[in-house]
Amino acid sequence: MLVFHMEILDGSDGYFRHQIIHQDQHTEIFYNPVKREAVFPNSDPASLILKENQDQILKILRTKRIDTFYPGFKLKFIIMDKKEVAQFNDLSHVIILDRRNGEDELKITNHGKPEIHEIFTDACFLEQKNRSGIAMVIKSPDGKYQLEHIASLANNNCLAELEAAMKGFEMLGSYKKIRLVTDSRYVRKGITEWMLYWRLNNWMTANGEPAKNIEYWKKMDQLTEGKYIEVAWVKGHSGHFENTMCDLYARDAAEKN
């Protein structure tokens, strides 16, 4: 993955001039937040990389609110060269986050590694009672199961799902190769995308604001450091054995909270 530094220099006629630096290469792009379009006027190496991967830079710029476009705004961002965006967005694929070499490497695959510890998680938030419960099932490569379900203080379902995933990683301790299976798109996206950007920007969003649930994501960052992580998504309430088990026990923990 390639790291870029961006700074808004000035604006004219609705377009903001962005200086972008990659290593010792400098280039500029112009972006209009109202029209949501970008202009790449240069043909230097850095600009060519941005053009080839403009879906990724446009996604970042289109995430920003209009009021956050002003001279002096700075942001770091990551581009995965020639990223197959459609494949990463396809929930049937497994996303690999490999952090074993001191860097974040992202890959996509149809099937994960065999002989790997698996974490199955789910959460239940009872809005009317303002109660949450989480459940974690650990499956070892030899097929043995370990179950834990506990009450949670999370005040929404997304946070409870994140807490369940964190607890699963804690249960596996020092194991270096782990597959997380979750029905939470928030957790899937957070681990394989948002967390990497937020850490790069001192846990700030593209709008220059603190990321939500920041302390939880900092903890997740620590729990996955130096590890090979596979993140697989499964549709909830679809008859998936381990997910169904987690769902039942998470609800039980919430109701007894």
C-alpha cells in the first residue's frame, strides 16, 4: 500500500487545489466538492498513480463534508495500487489483513487458509431495554469449540459487534493466524479499511474529527498488531451454525443483563 500526504493549498471557482506528496514526488489535483469531480492536470509519476486509482482518492474526497474544504487542511491517505474495488466490496470474499512484517498488507481471496483458528461473533442490543450482550465462539483447527457470552455496556448494536470481535481476539491471545467471521459490515469495514486510515491520521477522520468509538478501535489495532487476520462476512439469521449459536447466546446475555 502507498501512503500519500495531502494538503489543500487554495481554492478558485469552486475547485480546491490539493498538493499531494508521495515519498519525494509532488503533484497537484483539483477537486470540486459540489460537483464531486476531480481534475488531474499533471502527468508526473505520482499523478499517474492517482489517475490509475482515482476511485480510491475520490471515495476519500467525497466522504468529506463541504465545510471541511479549506486552505491548510491536511490528510494522509493510503492507496492500494490497482485495487480490485468490486472484489473488496463483494461480501462473499474474504479480506486478508497481514500485519506480520510491520506493515499493513491487504489482499482478497475466495477461501482463507486451512488449519487456522476461527472466531465467530455476534451481538444483541435490546433498544427498548438499552441492554446488550455479546457472544464469541472459538473454533480450533482440530474442530474443538470454546464458547463465551457476556453482558455488554454498549449502547448500540455496532459497538456491541465491535466489542464481541475484540473479545474474540483477546480469547485467542498470542495466536498469530486468525479468521474472524462476523455478520457486521461495520466490523468488517472497520478492521480492513477505516482503522488503517484513522491510525495514519492520529485517529481522525477525513473531516478532521475524532473517529467514533476511538478507544475501541485503538484497542482493536493493538489486538491485531503483528498478526495475519482473515475477515469473513456471513449473513445473519441465514442458518449458519456458529453465527446462529452466537446470536442465541448474545440475546440470552442481553436479556439477563
